[in-house]
Amino acid sequence: MAIKPLDKSWGADNKKMNYIGKDFATLKQNLIDYTKTYFPNTYSDFNEASPGMVFVEQAAAIGDILSFYQDTQLKESMLSHATERKNVVALAQSMGYKPKVTSPAVTTLTVYQLVPSIDSGSSNRPDETFFLRIKEGMEVVSSTNSSVIFRTVDNVDFASSGSREIDVFSRDTNTGQPTQYLITKKVKAISATEKDIQLDFAGYEEYPSKTINDTNIIQITSCTSDGGNTKWYEVPYLAQESVFIESANIEADSEMSDSVGTTPYILEVQKVPYRFSTKVNSDNTLDLQFGSGDTSMADEIILPNTKNIGLGLANSINRLNDSIDPSNFLKTNTFGIAPTNKTLTVKYLTGGGIGSNVNSGDLTSITKINFEEDLQSFTTNAQRAAYQTYKSSVAVENLEPAVGGRGVESIEEIRQNAIAMFGSQNRAVTKQDYVVRALSMPERYGSVAKVYVSPDGEIDNNSPASILANPKNIAEFVGIVESLKDKSKQDIQKELVKYLTQKKTAIAEVNNPFAINMYVLGYDGDKKLTNLNQSVKQNLKTYLGEYRMITDAVNLINGYIINIGLDFEVICYQNYNKNEVLANCLTQLQDYFNIDNWTFNKPINISEIELILANVEGVMSVPSVKLYNLCGGDGNYSPNRYNIDEATKGKIVYPSLDPSIFEVKYPNKDIKGRAL
């Protein structure tokens, strides 16, 4: 049966339609105009009470509703215009940002313990066998609100010298010898309480998901199965196979053994098949999403193995001519193992909120504490009893208020944070990206205090001064000079220029255009600048490796420390105490030269120093400010010499061309002044 072509002479193609109006009133009027134009003899009663207007208004209402939903769906599909929380949360997570349902307050707890003394006279010192090691997770409750609990985020090791203070607590009344010492350490703490939940999984299921119904979850701390023998790792997305694994720094070799106290953990990257990702729901609960790997079926049955395919053996797989179902690739362990017939124990932290911000001195009561103990060092009952006594001497307080606690993020905050997250892409691309990423490495893997980044060869590799800084090149240079001592001045200059040109060309050839030089410095236990040890550099290398582009190489180089001192004179008004004015001047300059305020290649403005001194109450004028270099000697200063006078131009002390930083190492003695 032949189908006749459609006769378009009477169809809509010959009729004018208005596609502009989308609201009820405009749609209604368009329908009325359409009827008047094309059906004048069919219907002409457009009174509001007429039966025909019922159908006109119904059609306009349907058009208005459809138009509204169409516009709303389009708007809610774009993060910049979405208004419903569930849509904003879903769009933000699709861009890589995980909204925060709560934020904990953060503070620094000062932890104290008493230890007995040993020996006498000048050898009197704390007995190190009684130094305690408190495990992470010590809980301290607020004295004003018992529902607010703070939890330490790191171990407290009193045996570690980093940021440790030792004071005499009590003395013998007869000899005056110390009998007990007070040991002080600091540790970060957050307002959080640990909870746990059991998640049961039945038979195999692709991408199983479970919900934790708490609405104030800060983070997942651990997820285990098989009685704790199998650990599941949280990843940002299931396709990420590698995670950071930390291990205790117990290396005995020469490169690592000297850094156990300052770098307690070594960072490693490990591929993990047991992993999960988390997703925040619109009601602020948390979903745990797992992969689709099936442990009951060998991967070779699904995905051929290059080592056994085509062997032709009875128990091998021969699929050279077989087609492979593309969906099989999703059933391998690529996205992680799916828990099958298992019970997972999930531990997580809850808390935070506005109410978790507490004042200083509010956290003094310990409600939970666990120790890492080695009782084999105590051979007598008296020693064991004393150890238990000193365990009970542990006390805490917060000398600074706890701040940062807040509730769930607003819709606008989620929107703006997601846009920022999408722009960064969690990758190190620019120089500033590398600086921020290096400084973001957690302190438990080593302290990276100052960072400067430049392309390989941009600063020091091609300059004659840097060529001669190499001891081997210096020896060669001296040998050339010795061999030419009988030559004329012009011949000597010609040979030396030739030597430097050859060296410069050779160095330029080995420069990597895709490499960057990262100059780094750290802090010692007294917050003085020092070179990073091998453990910290290894951790930093591992840490950056997960964020840098594959074509980039990073050379870790020690930065240069220039230790300086300062002498000044001020003239005081007659009615002011000169000693008090001088003390105030010293305090102002110590704050100015606080190492937190200084970074690589920052110059010193002498005029700014003069202005600071002039603004001290009681100072009439500042006749003299003198800076000088401190190098080596008994003060354990940096060996780098620097000519301050040559580097001073117009009251600005410029740093070296090599990445360097000015440091007043001992402010109490390196800053000297006189009040006249």
C-alpha cells in the first residue's frame, strides 16, 4: 500500500506561529489570536465565560507549566545558576569538590608530664626511660560544655626533641639539685569524637553503596574487614589506584637514622585494590561507594592475560579469534574490589560546629588516653610503680582559643568552592602551585618551611660564579692559572674565557627544559632555618610525585641562609625611661625579623626599620641602623658569607642572586641597640 505524501498546503507551514511568549497570559493571547486568524468562521466567542475559552486557558496553562519546568531544569543543570541544594551538591561533586557538612574547631594543646632526675651535679638531667609516648586520639573535654570533645591528631612523643621544653619542677631542699623535671610538648587537636558502624554486604554486586546516616561527619578514619586484617582506603574517585601510605621512620642507615626525631614518618605511594570513595548527600549524610571487582572470578577469565593467551594448552585461554565484551573491562579490579559476603567496620569522626569554638584554658580534663609502652626497660617493681605514677602526671591545657568550628556550608559557599576546585584541578602546573603544594605537606612527614621555585638553569647553572662554586671546577681553574703564569695577561684572559665558555656550554647541554629547581629550607627544633634532611626530601619527592605533570622533573636543592645581626641607636625624649624605650625597640625589631615574615629573595628595607623605631613611644630620632653578616663561629651560624655593604643600594639590602633568605638566628643577642 503506497503512502500518499502529506499535503502541506493547509498545514502549519503556511501559518504564522508566535514562539516568543512563554507565560500564561501571553500563551493565552497567542491562542486567541491564532484562532481569530485561522478559524474565524469556526469560533468567534472569546468571552471569559464561553465554553471555548476553557480549552484555550487549559492549553495556555499546560504550556506555562511545561515552559517553567523546561527553564528550571536548564537552570538547575548549571552550577552558576542552580538554587536547589541537592542539585548544587551533585554538580559540585561532579567537579571534584566534596561539600563540608561540618568543620571542626582547631587548637594547639600543651601537654605536660613529670619525670624524675638522674645523676647529680652538672650531669643532673631528666631520666629518659620515663618519657611517655601518647597515642593519637587522646580526648579532652571542655570544662564549660561537656558535649564538646577535642581529639589529638598526632602522637605525643616526649622523647622527641622537636618543640620540647624542659623545666625544673622540684628541687632537693638540702642540695638544691633538681629531683623532678617538667616536660612540655605541643600537639594539634580538633573538636571531634570517633564513632564506628558495621556495614554488611551480601553476594556480589557491582558498585555497591552504603549510607552512614550521621549528619555531622568530619572524615572517615578507617575502614577494615576480616577482623581488621584487610584495610580499605578512601580515594577521591574509584579510578585512582594509588594512595599515600605512611610508615614509622625506623631506618638504621646513615641517611635516615639522624632524622627519626624530626621526621617520624616516611611517605610512600602504594597501589590498593581495596578502596572506596565517599559522596555527600543533600541531607548531609554520607555514602560509601565501592568498585566492581569480583574476587570470586579470576581476571584471566574476563580479561585475557598476555602471558597465557594463545598457548593452546588444555587449561589455558585461547581467544585469539574471539571477540571480547567491552563491558568485561569494568568487571576487573580497575575500580577496586566490591565487598562480597563481608562486614566492614567503619570508624569516623563527628563533631565540629559553631559550638566547638572554645576559649583558651577551657580544655584541661583528659577523658581518654592510650600509651605506647615498653615495660621491659623497668626491671624492678619500684620502677614499674614509679612509671605508673608518672603516667598519671600527664596534664593538658589550651593556651590559645579553639577556632574554625562552623556548620554546614551554604549553597553559595559550595558553588564558589566548587568553581575554585575545578580551576585548580588538584595539579601542580605553575610555580606558585609547586610552592603551595610543598608547603602543604603535613608536618608529620617533615617540616618544609621555605620554598622557592625556578626553571632549571634560570638562576645558577649558567653563571660563571656558579661554575666556580663547584670544588672540582675550582681545582681545574687554579690548575689553568698555574700553567699560564709565564704567559702574558692577554693570553691568560683568553684561556680563562675559553674555559668558562666551555663549562657554560656543557652545563647548558645538561639542563632539562622540563625540570624545575625547588630550593627548600626547614626548621630545626628551635624554629631556626636549616637544610632538610634526607628523610624529608624523600617524603617531599614522593608527595609532589602525585601532583606534578608526568613531563615535569623536580630537583630538590638546599636554599641559602644568610644570618645577619643589627645594631641601632635611638635618641629618646628627656622625660622617658631610656631602658624602657630600648626594650620596646628591641621587641618591635624582634617581631619584624620573625622568621615567619621572611621568605626567599625578600630584601631588607632599612628605611622601614628606621620608621618602626621612630614610631616607638619615647623615640625622638634614629641616628644609626647598621646591618652586618654573621657567619660560622661558635654561634652555629650559616657558613654563607655575604657582603652587606656591597648589597645595599639606597637603604635597600638586596639578597643574593642565588635563592637566599635573611635570618636573625638569635634575636635576643643578634639585635643590639643603644638609647641616648
